[in-house]
Amino acid sequence: QDPDVLDTLYEQIGKSMNRVNKIKRHQPRVFTVHVAKHRIEGFRAKYSIQARLTTDHGMYYASASEWSLFKTMDMTLDYIEKSIRKEHEKDIELKKVRKRL
């Protein structure tokens, strides 16, 4: 692989993990990525990414498929972040309900 491509991917992942790290109780521990290249047509190829993020609160999974490697990674990371935010908001609502009781 091209070192510039890897640097860009690591940068994308790093930014996403920093955003996740700001959410209480969801500190990232292990991030695993599997990238597959398929449907090669000339100079183009379709990429599929499967990812798993282990945090203090649980495990989150995401997958995406697109013609651009960077867009595919971005879609995967966005899905994981949204899942974590959604669960965090549920936890906050549950705490509010418990305080009322």
C-alpha cells in the first residue's frame, strides 16, 4: 500500500477516535478494521470495510462499501460514532428518568 494512503486513513481514524473519546464512558480501547478490494474495473476498485470498536461501555460494529477508500472509511467511522452517541443519549435519558423516581 501507498504510505500516503495509510497516513490519510490513520488520520481519519485518529480524528474519529478523539471525538469518541470525548463521550463519557466510551473511551476507545481497540479498533479493528478489515479492508477488502473487489470489483476491479480498470483503475477503479470497490472497497468494503468492516470495523469493530471496543470501548469501556461495549462493542460497536459497522461496515460500508463504496468506490472510494476514504469515503468508505468515513462512512464506517460515522456509523460507529452515531451508534455511540445514540447509546450515550439513551443512558442520559435513563438517568433522568431514574432521578425523577
